[in-house]
Amino acid sequence: MLINAAFAALRQVFSPPLRQILWKSLGLTVGLLVLVWFGLTKAIAALIAAHPISTDYAMVNAVASFLAGAGLFVGLAYILPPVSILVAGYFLDDAAAIVERTDFPDEVPGQAMPFGQAMLYTARFAALALAVNLAALALLLVPGINVAAFFLANTYLLGREYFELAAARFRPLSEAGAMRRHHTTTVMLAGALLAGLMLVPIVNLITPLFGIALMVHVHKGLSRDRLLRAPTSRPPVTMNRDRLDVPRR
């Protein structure tokens, strides 16, 4: 199911119905990353100006400021997951509605969450993702450990957030969370796909839209499995006295 869902999601990302949302999500993702990079670069430059490394050689301070700004490009990889979550929350309902309409035309479409509630939930989870990824960034100088920490942390975070956002179109958030916990393995594997996508430069910019389409398919598949496994109700057994082999008096 997961492999089929991934291929279907990839097809949807570049399909004509989603193309406009794709460009919007790319623009918003890049814009937020540039804004973060610009703000941090200015903050570092101001810090170096207030506390110069060398008072005799201004060039040293300029080089240090430049290297710090260049180094932030590496740090932006750890900022991308929370940015991806924010972008996904913003475009969720538009993108999910298209996926549901085109790939599941015979099924009842989901209902959009209230925008304020959706963005509040998304912002809170994005803040958690930011804290976790900054902790992973602190391990940057530990070879091997940093990549593993980044991958494992975002496997859980992205799997949880994207699945619950897709499921919340059909059920309350509390029930969506319970469903995610019941299908932990499947959701974690889907999250691993998203975390792996995050590690690929440039391609990782499509993560928000791909994640939405992927989790719509995963949620639909899991919901269908639950219906198939649900016990069928049997009509009550009625006893007909005439058919009972009971000796009459």
C-alpha cells in the first residue's frame, strides 16, 4: 500500500490540478527560508559588530561574518522540517481536496478544519519540530550521529503531523491521533519517506505537497482496511417453536 501511495503522491505533485499549488508552496517555502537566513545573517553581523573578533583588522570580522552566513545554509536544512509543516498546514485543504477528488472520486470528500484551528495546531507542532531539529543541529560536529538524529526525529515528527492533518478532514483530531498510534508502523514508514526526501537538496522543497498527497492516500488505505476488518453484524437468531424437535404433550 505504501509504495503505491508514494507513486500516486509523486504523480499528483506534478499533475495539472496541483501545479498551481505546487508553485505557491515552493514560493512560500523558499520565501520563509530566505527570510530566516536573512534574519540570522543580520543578527550574526550585528553580534560581530558589537563584539568584534579583531579590533585591528576589520577584514577578519568581515570574513567571519561571511563564513557565518555561508554556514547558515547548512543550518537551513534543519529549519526546513518546521517550515515544511507550516507550509503544509497552510495548503492542506486545497491540496487534499484535489487529491481526494481526482483519486477517490466515488468516496465522500473530507471536511476542511477551521483555518484558525488548523494553523494553531500546525504552528504548535512546527515549534516542537524546530526545537527538536535545533537539538539535532547541536550534534552537527558528531559524524554519523547528526544525520541519524535528523532522520529519526523527522521520521516521527513529519509522519505524525502530515498523517493527523490528512485524517482530521474525516475525523476529530483526537480520533486521528488514536488512529495514528494504532497504525504506528505504517505512519512511521511514511514519515521515513518524508524524512529521506528532506535529505535531498532542491528536491526537498516539494516535501509539503508530496507529504499531503502521500498521507491522503495512506489514510484512505488504512480506513479501507479498517472497514474490511470490521466484524459484520449478524441478525439475531430467532427460535421457531414449530421447528424445535421437542415432544409435544
